[in-house]
Amino acid sequence: MNFSNSGHDIQSAVFEQVTKKSFVEYLNENIFGPLQMDHTQVTNLLSRPHPQGY
């Protein structure tokens, strides 16, 4: 299995078309919130400014 950033971007775009919500919004409302994953987050890296990783 190969890791692909562009593959994740395409997956997110398709997901957003199907659910009519942003990928981040859906994950926060339906995965992280109900599981009380309070220290887990996904952010929209396309918005500016954004933090730089290591």
C-alpha cells in the first residue's frame, strides 16, 4: 500500500460531494465528538494561514 497526499485530497472531495459537508466537519460531528476524542482534530490545510508540520 502506498501513501498518497493527492489520493487523500481526492477522497475528501468525493466524500464532501456525497455528504454535503466538509470532510473536517463530518469527522468532528460523527467520529471524534461521539467517541469523545477531545484531543484529536483534522484541519483544512487549504485555508490560510496554516501551521507547518515537522
